[in-house]
Amino acid sequence: MSVEVRIPTILRSYTGGDKNVTGDGADLRALIVDLDARYPGIAERLVDEQGLRRFVNVYLNDEDVRFLGGLDTAVADGDSVTILPAVAGG
Amino acid sequence: MLKIRAELVDAMVAHARADHPDEACGVIAGPEGSDRPERFVPMVNAARSPTFYEFDSADLLRLYREMDDLGEEPVVIYHSHTATEAYPSRTDISYASEPLAHYVLVSTRDCGPEEGPVEVRSYRIVDGVVTEEQIEIVA
């Protein structure tokens, strides 16, 4: 099974410049663990002790995973995951 | 240096005035790798706050998909400060996540929603380091 993951510019230093990578996992948490095995350090940019970092948006297909199950959101073969840092400030 | 057409600067200022006293925000997209801001995209400040801005998460996805389809990137990311100078705040610096973008700050503290003096300044924000740059306004 494989899930396409879209990597934002700021995290492409982990993926050797690749915009799209593929990953594996039954849910988002497992997918991130899988990505981190190949792109060490990327998980820390996405999650902290509380779960998904507040200013990182992760979408499963068209839906923000915060409105699905967060890190427990199930992913399936052929799904597409998009990571986008929030555009925010003060 | 940020090279930008006058009408795009005017559009950012008009948006900032219209949303005053809340912060206004948006991007100016341009062809990938061109460093040329061309397409003005005002965004809704989902925080609707005088001290904070955040693109709505669904709008953000739509914006990035659209830029992808058009072969664009966010050349300028702008927002306004409505009570302080046009300099990146600590939160601006910690959330800045587009190392290739010009971060433009518009301050409406002196003009409010009316005509009047407005401050427009541009920065690079990379790895927490802010570097101000000149703005060259072209016709």
C-alpha cells in the first residue's frame, strides 16, 4: 500500500528536494513514523507531545485531519496527504 | 530586493485599510522561480484579530493547489500591523515558513481605514533571521 505525500518547500531539505514522496501506514501516525525512517527528523517538524503541531496543517485528500481523527486518521492505498505549514503571524 | 508593480502595492495597502483595525493578509503569487509577484490573492484572516492573522486552513489548501496548477509560488506573503510598526513580530518570525518569499508588512497605525501615511516594508525571514530589503516599485 502506498500513500502519496506532498512535502512543502520548508521540509524539502529532509526529502532531498522532493516535492512528492510515498509512504506507508494504516493511520497518519504510522505514516509519519514511516516517513521519519527514510527522512530522519521530519517527524519532529510535524508532531510534538500534544500531537500534530499547531501551525502545521495536514490534509487527507481535501480534508484537514483536525476535522477527521488527527493522528489517528486512517489512511488507505491511493490516498493523498498534503502537508502545509500554516500561514500565520501576529 | 523586492521588485513589484505599483498597483500591487496599492492593492495590499487598500486591503490593509479595508480590514483595519483587524490584520489583513494575503499573497501575491508569481511564476515559480521568477521572483516576480503577479497575481494578487487577498485572503481572509481566519483569526479576525487586530493582533494575529492566520489563513483559513481550507483556503490555504485551495490556494496552494491553485498555485501548483498554475506553476506558481507565493512570491510575496503580506499582512498588516494595525497598531505597531511594519516590522515582523516575534510570532511572525517563528511561523514564517516560506524561505523564498518576500514578507511584506503594511502598517496602518497612522492612517487607520482612511487615506493617510502608510508604512510598507519588505523582509526575508529564514531560520528565524529577519533581513530587511529594499522595495523597488515599477510601473
